[in-house]
Amino acid sequence: MTVVVSPSADAASFKRARRTGNARRRCHHGDDVVWRWAIFSPALLLMLALSVLPLANLVFTSFYDVTWAQGQAIWTPRGFANYAALPGDALLRAGLVNTLIFAAGAVAGQMLMGFVLALLCSRVTRGQVFYRTLFILPILIPGIVVGAIWKLMFNYDFGLLNQAIGLLGFAAQNWLGTQQTALASVILVDIWHWTPFCFLLFLAGIESLPQDIYEAAEIDGASLWQELRYVTLPLMLPTIMVTFAFRLMVAFKVFDEVYLLTGGGPGTATEVLSFTIYQRFFTENRLGYGAAMSVMVIFLVSILLVTGLSVRRRAAVVA
């Protein structure tokens, strides 16, 4: 006896099997989602709490004046008075201007030197390990040691810089004690300290570039300058923008070099935002006002972060 199965029956069976398979996959996917949330939700909640609670406490404090009487903290509501007082703070204005000058000079110097060193190191065929170790050495030194090293270098009486310019016939300079040179000296220290960071990122970006493009450029007779201008720089643009955004944000929060070398002086020559906040919190004990200044700095750094990420995405699209 021969059983004949109609095409319509086969199609119906196939649809039922497909629906059953899809339902099983959806069920399995739903189980995976529930399992993942069960595993990761405590960690996510902990990270969210650690991120939000300190910021919330800072914002809350910025609306109060905190004083002490008989060992107890007295919270006096101030509303937006702490924020309203920020524009009239001469020390804050000086700190903002110096921070912008510092960030522009330090980041420009670090990126230029880091890119040049990375470009040269990528073309070295012998001794690469030695040169890379030598170039990244400053970033491995703790900040307190960096301050000690350059405090000795800038010393008026026996510093290496004054001895060097003395051999050239120039008079000794008070590098950290003169308003005309103090901020430039701190910028120089930051460039020396953080150029290795830019060097590492640029070197990794250069070594990841496709070599077939360079081979095609050599076949076309392109010079080294043309390769740099029309091949390397366009392909490195996303890496350059990420490095720029990160270093700009970190430079905007500079504190250790200023604290170790000049203490914000002479006068307000090296006063920066982070050091101003430090003075308000720990020297003057104005917690509410210092919290308002901190919120302002966080807001400015957030703007820099969003701008940097936006520019980075546009650079990636162009590249």
C-alpha cells in the first residue's frame, strides 16, 4: 500500500516544526537573559551605588554650609548661594585660566612628542626593546619621586638646568619662584611625565595599521612626508582623538605637580582648579563651597568627555 503525502501537508509540518523551534529558542534565550541578570545584577548595582552615592553626597553638601560646634557638625542650608559665589571668586578665576593654559600646553607637547617618538620607534629595526623601555620610564616613576627629581633640577643654587645655562653664559633663573616661568616649568614636568602614555598609544596605533597601504604608496613613489600626511595621519585620526580627549581630561584635573613643586605660587601663577578645591576643603574648611566647586569641575570634565567621544566617532567615520 502506497501512502501519498501532499505538498500542503509537508508545508504544514514544516511550519509547525519551525514554530516549535522558534519557541524553544525564545524560551532558551529568555532563560539565558534571566541567568545573566541573576549573575551580574548584584555587581551592576554595587558599581552604580559606588558611582552615584559619592556624587549625590557631593551635590547634597554643595547646598549647605558645614560648621562644627562642640564636636558636632552643623548643616546650614544655603540653597544656590555657594554656586552664585563661584563667578566672584578671584582665586577660582585664576585657577580656571591657569588650568586651561596648562592643559593646552601640556597636552599639545605630550601628543607632539609622543607621536614623533612613536613614529621613530616604529621604524627602528634594532634595539626596539631598549628604546621602548627608555621612553616609557618616566611614567613608571611615582609622582612624589617626579616632584623630588624636578625640584632638584629647578634648584636655583645647584640645579642642573641653571648649571647648564651657566655654561652657555646665561644667568641663573628662579624657575619655580618667578611668575613668568613657574607655570611653564610645571608644564614641562607634566610633559616629561606623561609623554610616555601618548607614546604607547600612538605606537600601538601605528603598528596596527595595514601594511599593504604603505606598500601601495611606495609603489606609487610617495615620499616619507607624503606617507605621513596622506596615509599615517588619516588612519591614526581615531587614535589621536581618543588620546587627546583622555589626556585633556586628566590634564584638567592636575594637582600633584602643582602641589609638589610650587604650592600654587608664586602668587597665583600656578593656581589650578584642583589645588583651589584642595585649599577650600582642607585649608579653609569650607566644605559646602568646596563641594560646589567640585561639582562645577565635574560638569566641565563631563563636557570634555562628551565632546571628545563625539569627535572620536566623527573621526572614525571619516577614517
